[in-house]
Amino acid sequence: MKLDLELDSTVDELIEQFDHAPEKVSKAIARSLRKLSRFAERRILRELARQQSISQKVLKSLGRVRVSLYQPGDRAGQNYSLIIWIGALDIPAHYLGNPIQTRSGVRTGRRFWEGAFLMRPVNATHSMVFERKDTWQHKFQRSKKSGRMMWMGLPLEKKAVSIWSSASTVLQKLEPVLLDRFTTLMEQELNYAFNIES
């Protein structure tokens, strides 16, 4: 027994679309991941800045947040991947704003460092915020700046803000949000690839 079916042009178009489906799907995935990378960077900068009372501009200028996108063509044997990197070393206080010396300490941006003072080290281009450690003593030694022998209260500690705990908290909270956002973006991009772009 033989059955012949005549298909109309819409089914032919559908078959043609699915012939190119892997290419369209890979384009949709790439576009979704690009949008997701920008979304992730914005959210991480916003959350870190809010938790640490630091401006997003400072975090961005220090290069503390990087989001990279790898596609299968970038590295052999790799699938699509989105890599989020947060530099978790302490941020020196002088980057938080213009340091201003007061009688009782130093103010930088929105933070106040009680008992701290401004000092410009020999190899630095600007003043930094320092504080004497609890075990400090006066020592008679040669100054690297002037070359004279003088009494110095040492050791000193450079003041900085720790972002390690905030960064790990932000990443833990953001993981489900990113998965949800990727699902939404993927739906939009697949719709665009199959219904609008073709």
C-alpha cells in the first residue's frame, strides 16, 4: 500500500527552518549569554557597591568585576560558559574617595578611620591612609624620603576594606537570579531567531 501526501508551503517552510535549527539555536544561545554577561556585571557591581558603601565607579575602575563569555569556537572541547571573576583582595582606603585628614582620623568617601593619618610613601603618587599597629614603638632610623635619621613610630598598617565576604554572599544570591534570567533571555532569543529573524 502506498500513500502520497501533498504538503502545503507552510510545512515546507517549517522543514526548511528546522534544517538550519542548530545554527539558529547556537546564535540564540550566544546572544543570550552576551546579554546575560552584561546583566551579571551590572548586578554584581550594584550589589557589591551597596553592601560595601563604595561607588560602582570605584569598583569598575579598579577592575574588581569581570565577566567573560566563552563559546565553543574559543577553546577546543569547551561548551558555552559564562565566567564571573571578582577580585577579592582588600581595597586600599585611599581609593574610596578623596582622603581628608581630621583631628581624630581620616575620612575617605563615606568611611571614617579613627586614629588614622595620611602619609605619602616614597614610591607613591598620592597620599595613603595608615594607622599604627597596637604593638608600635618609636624607632630611630633613616627616613627613605628625606635621608635624615629620625624617630619613627613603627610598624604601620595601611587601611583597607575587605570585600571577600560580601563577594561570596553576592555570588550565592545571584546564582538563581542568573539562571532565571538566562531562561527568559533564551526564550526571547529563540522566539526572535525562529519567528522574526528568518
